[in-house]
Amino acid sequence: DPTALLASDDCLYVVDRGSDEVKCLDKETGKEKKLTNRLMMVAPVDIAKAKNGKLLVLTAESVFEAEADGKLGQNPLIGGLSGATAIDVEAAEGKIYIALGGTPDNMVNTINEYSADGKATGVKIGHGGGYSGTWAADQFAFTTGHSDINVDPKGGIWVSTSSVSAEWSVFPIIVHFDSQRKQDGMLM
């Protein structure tokens, strides 16, 4: 049950939520390459590569660092998340971006920024909270569990998520925010 991918130099890391494991596939043969340490965790959601070269494995509540050989860090790099659905890293400074959905009782629906060492910067992208009655491109529906984010080479952020219309129907959108975090494009 693969849910996320990360292509590295010689390995395609596959987040397999069904087996609670991150696996490494040989990019040429597609066969599993055994990691020195099995990279196991409960309900992994997404994966990214940190500026320091370590893997960042996202669960709904935390981000864990792991070495390329699968050795997992002892403590979460980032904890206390609520309904996290996606992670990516900005290449220049190593800033970490995480899409948070929250829970049905406490909707978050923002993208939060963290420094390369896992400290919250206070920067949040998106309207946040639940549906306000008026459609907006920055009103994400990460609580649906379907989302992805990607930081482009210029530091802009692409967001693939669902949004909610006035009729309370959920529909897919792709939105772009520039490096200053201003929305400057949308695809539907």
C-alpha cells in the first residue's frame, strides 16, 4: 500500500503504510534493496530529504529523521502535529513545510513552516480552520486526508489538495504560492 515516494541517488524510497515501513527499491531493477536497519514506524504518511541528507519521515503526529541506511533517530525532530498529510523541504535553507489537517473537531488546514532543525518559524500558509462559507484558494481541506505539497527551486510552494465549495462539495485544486507566500496561480 504505497502512499509516498522519494527518489534518491540509487534508491527509490517507498512509504508503505500497509506494512508500517519505508522500503528502498533499486531504481534500475525495481527490486527491494535491504536497508541495514529496517525503517519501521506506525502509519507513515510521507517522506522528504532534509538539507543535511537525512530522510524525514512524516506520521500524522511527528517527523522523524532517519539515515539513508534506515537507522531511525531516537526522538522526533518535530512533534505535536495534528493530522499531518504531506511534507517537503526547501533546498536553499532547508526549511521544512508540513501540511496539517487537524481533526474533525479541531480543523487546522494550514501549511506550517519549520527551520531545518525542526523549530516552528510561525509562518503559516492558508486560511486555516473549517469552511467559512466563502470559497478561497487558500482554504485547504487537508482534513480529507488527500494532499501533497512541493517546494519548487525558486522557493515557491505548490499545493495539491481539496477545497470546499458553497454547496459543501469537495473538489481537487492545485494552488501555487510564491517565495513570499502570496498566492500567484491556481490550476483546477
